[in-house]
Amino acid sequence: MTPLLLIIPVVLLVGLAALAAFMWSMRNGQYDDMDGAAERILDDSTDKAPPKDN
């Protein structure tokens, strides 16, 4: 029973820290452009050729 008195508060604190980190990332726009990277990978117009070694 004694280990539960230690584990439960630790788990609650870790869960609250994860929730706070998620809420912080939502407020800072981390998840605003979910399709941008998927579409950019298919767009060849922005690709530049690597420099040639002479």
C-alpha cells in the first residue's frame, strides 16, 4: 500500500506536465499546418540541384 502513496502522485504530476506541454504547443501553433509538409514533399518546383563537385 505504501508504494501506491508514492506512485499515484508522481503519475498525476507527470500527466499534468504532459497536458501542460500539449496545451502550450497548441497555443503556439505547432499543429496549425498539418497538410503543409505532406504537400511540400510532393512539390518539385522548390527543389534545387545539389552543387556539382569539380
